[in-house]
Amino acid sequence: MSTSRKVVLVTSASSSIGAATAELLAERGHHVVLGARRTERLKEIAEEIHAAGSSAEYHTLDVTDAEQVQAFVDAAHSRHGRVDVMVNNAGVMPLSKLEALRLDEWNRMIDVNIRGVLHGIAAALPVMRTQHHGHFINVASIGAHQVSPTAAVYNATKHAVWAISEGLRQEVGGDIRVTTVSPGVTESELAESISDPEGRERMRTYRSVAIPASSVAAAIAFALDQPAGVDVGEIIVRPTAGRT
């Protein structure tokens, strides 16, 4: 296990998997840079990390805005001289059947779940290329590997994250590592974005068994802390009692 201190950027770090990841990595001695739209919540998390004797900073971030993502990465690079890890974690999940024709929600998932990851890669990859090391950790979903009613568009966006990550891994090789983390049902605020009644009810049943966000954070930390010559390509982490 690597014990070197890394500069780790985490998107959507204001709650759930992002917040748990930032807290765990800071506890393990890494410097975390938190990004999300809810600045007040980021401030609270950063203060809690500082109070525990660890290191963090935060920036307002909307991953659908490529310029904001670039500024997020540039600020970390300017301050610390490197960007060691980029955790592309932002995601939304407003489930509904295709026949509901919720185009705005489909586009929102495409913008956050796919473009958000691409913006993170576009901003951090040149830095990692120049410094000859780096690690992308892209949070997909068990939904990248299966399709279910009301989730077709969400599944498609998360499969896209998986495919983009695998393509990136094959392209960068050597110096830069790429990990896809695919959580099963996890305690989070994702279900709050579901406006469709049928999709909300289906998710309520689906989430009757869920793992804590800290379990996904532990999987991310495992991949990050491997020696430089070890690339953990993918981790699927899900409830033991669940079928998916």
C-alpha cells in the first residue's frame, strides 16, 4: 500500500459518496480538494476535516460547466504543483420510463453523468501527462452493467462512464492509472432527484437494502493506495444481501 500524500480532487463532494471519500482520504493523510455546487456544505465538511487534524480545501463547482471544471483543476495545480488523483463522482438519477418523455431529465443525466466525467478528464489529463503520473477514479454504477425499467437512460449514461474509463485506460497506459468504481445501491441523495412517481416507488423498493457511502469510499481508497505499478481497473461494490 502506498503511504505517500496525494493531492486528490473530488467532485460532488458535498454529500454521500463524495463527502465520505473526501473524509476518508483526508483521514489517511491525503490533501483533498472538494468541489460541488453547495458551497456551504463543502465549507462544513472542510471545517470538520480541519478539526480532525487533516487537510482540505473547497471550491464551488458545477461539473456541467467545462470552464468551471478547468478552473477547479487549475486552482489545485497552481497551489500544490500537481494533481495526483481526480475522482469524477458527480451523478444524478431522475428515473422514469422512456414513454414519460422527460427530455429535460434525460439531458440532465447526460450533462452531469457523461459530460461531467469528460470535463474532469479534459481538465486533469494534460496535467497528469506533463507530470508523468496521475490517477482517474470514475464513479459509475452497477447500472453500467445491467438495465432495468425506468432506468434506461441512467443505465446508458453509467455504461458510458465505464466505456470512457476503459478507453482512457487503454490510451494512457504506463504513467496514468484509471479505475472505475461501480456501486450497487448506496445510501445517498440520488433518489431525491426522481420526480416520476413510478420511478420513485421502484427506487424506494430497490433501496430497501443499501450499503453506506463509507463502503464505496473504502473501495476508492483501496484503488488509490495501491503501488504505482498496480492499476485496479474496476471495483463493483454492492450489498451482500441484495440481488444487484
